[in-house]
Amino acid sequence: MNFTAEINVMPQKALLDPQGKTVQQGMHHLGLNDIHNVRIGKRITLELTATDESDARKQVEKACKELLVNQVMEYFDYTLHTS
């Protein structure tokens, strides 16, 4: 079976996000003063082949935990779709 995984990687909530802070300051300079707590992350989309959904989830989680995400500083969530 073919699957598509859409992975969102974000900084841990307890950590500072300097890039998000810079963007928030830029928004305030534009007069967008009601926008708060901007966090910048990344979105990763990948396609994979697996025997079933459980196997696909195992592959995605392994890729995230061992390569794509620094779990000390980031967390992730994902959605999985058949393609």
C-alpha cells in the first residue's frame, strides 16, 4: 500500500523560539499587535510503501525519532493518508 505522511515539527513549548520572536516583532511593526506567541516550525511530506497502516506509522515514527526531529528541542505530530 502507498501512503503519504504529513509531519509537523515544532520547537518544544518550554524552549525559546528566536525565529518566532523575530517574526512576531515584525508583525507588531506592521501594526498586527493582536498576534502573540508566534512559533516557527517545519512541515515535512513524504511518501512511503508499507504492508498496512500500522507498518506505515512505525516507519514514519522511526524516521522522525531517528533522523527528522531533535526530540530534545522539538516535538512532532503527523497525519497519514493512503495514496
